[in-house]
Amino acid sequence: MTQLAPAPKIRVVTWNCNGALRKKWEHVAALQADVYVIQECEDPAMCSDLAYKAWAANHLWVGTSKNKGLGVFVSGSVRLTAVDLPREPLQLFLPCLVDDWPLLAIWTKQANSPNFAYIGQLWKFIQLHPTFLRHPTAMAVGDFNANKIWDEWDRWWNHSDVVRELGDIGLRSCYHAHFAEEQGSETRPTYFQHRHLTKPYHIDFGFAGPQWDVVDVDVGKSEKWLTNSDHMPVAFNLARRTVI
């Protein structure tokens, strides 16, 4: 009989560092993740800071400027492999394999698009590459720059539409599963616009396939992180179930 057995846990952190990760990496490294998805970070290969380069030794990076891009950083024991999927002019996505499971790192941008900015960029990526995330161990993690509260009634690529499409291919939001909250009703903000406590939003997400059990989710606290960024890091602790 087919059984599912628990596997070792993995810890994934997403954080929009608001630039200059070379000066901040120690803060996020203290979260002791296996995988970091970092937005607005500089390209380690083009940076002269030796400590940052050493921490970022096992990484992938993409960006339109050497100073602000999207990076995936993993511990030395993890195998990280880029996946060559056409994604221009969409911004910014970094598809890769972490050991043997697919990860789509995300930082949605306006991308000079008059019609498909931000969450529309992710909607388009899903239409172009639906099979990449159609895997029981797939993850989509990052700064979506979106929330259900900004849905527009006459638009077919709202945040809710993207959540539904991810659900159709088997991915669910780890935060909402763990805290039993509805999309658009999040009680733990991940972003404070202009670093104002009076403007809290939840726009950073992690979606995982059905072979991942959500063990814990932790959102950083404003009193600790606002000095470094307008975003709070979000940590997802997951356990992979394997068929035996």
C-alpha cells in the first residue's frame, strides 16, 4: 500500500530588503533559512563587499539593474539550478530547482506595462509556463505587490484570479493555511507603505504544492525590521512528504 512518510523540514524566507542587502544580510541570515528569496538586492557578482559575496556564494540572481534585482540564496549543502524559461519582458521572475523541487521566485513590477502591471505580470507568467508549477513539490514565493483588497470587478487577472489559478494547479498559500485567515483579511502585515505604521498591507506570499505540509509561518515584527526595510520577512517552515 502507498504511504506518505514525513521528511526533514525546510525553512524558506522571503524578504524585500529595500536595497543594499550587502549592509543587511546578517539580519536576514539570523533567521537561519535553507532558502532565501530576496527582492531589491544587488547582484553579488557585481558587488565588492567580500562578506556579502561570501554569504551569497550559492545563489542565482536576475535584475534590470545591478543594484536592485531578485535573488535566491541557499545554504552550501543545497543544490541550486537555474531553469531556462523565456520570461522577457515580464518582471521579475527567477525559476529554478532547489535540489529537485521547482521554485518560482517572484518580485512583480510595473514593467512598463499599461495593462498588466504587478500581479498582472504573475498572471501572464502562469499563462506562459503553466507546467513549471504543476508539480507536487513546487513553490511560488516572493513579493507579489498585490492583495485581494485591490481586486477590480472588471479585470480578469486580479489577485484573486491568480490565487485561484495557483490553486487549480495544486498550490495553496502557506500563510492562509496556517493561520486560517481569508485572502484580504490578513492580520499580520508584511509591508508598511513609506514605513508608516498607519499603512499596513499583506503583499508577500508563499504558495506550496500538496506534498508540502505547513509546519509554521512567521511574519517579522515592525519594531525589529522597519529600520532596515518597509517589508517584513516571512518565514515558511515546511515538511515534505514523500511516497514510499
